[in-house]
Amino acid sequence: MNDKIKRIDEFKDIDEFKTIQDLLDKYMDGATSNEEEATLRKYFVEHGNDIPEEWESYRALFSYIGFEQMNLSQILKEEEKEEDFEKKRYREGRTPKEGSFS
């Protein structure tokens, strides 16, 4: 049995629905803050299987954005570690790797 909500009018918590719908409208207008966008990502992660059918495309969108942010965060951490390693090598008087501009 599929417990997924099929229509918005079947939504259990109308206040929560209105809040999320308002944020989605604001997002589509390009007017959300980073915090509001984080709220939307969190909502769709936590309620992914219990959302109105009309919001399925938003779930996919915010899942993708969250995934890409995690990837970017990991890349930045790896680059920071590499920069720290190069700086340490330089302080120790070793030549930086060829092609490194640190």
C-alpha cells in the first residue's frame, strides 16, 4: 500500500503545507534566503515519501541541490587539505609540487 499523499487537499497539517507552499512560491520568484532554502531542502529530505504529488518535482530539485552541495563541500575540504600540505612543505623548506601555485 502506498501511503503517499496524492493531492494537496489531502495534506494533514495545513499550516505546515501553507508554510512550505509559501517558501516554494518565494523560491520560484528568486526571493528566498539561504536559510529558507535550507528549510526547503530539509523538509523534502525528511518528508520525501509523504508529500503531495504536485511537489514531486520540487523533491527532485532539492534532493539534487543538497547532493551537489555535499559534493562541493567535500571538494573544498580536499582542496583545503592539499593547500595546507603544500604550505607545510614550503615552511619545511621543501619545494612545492610542480605545477602548484600555493
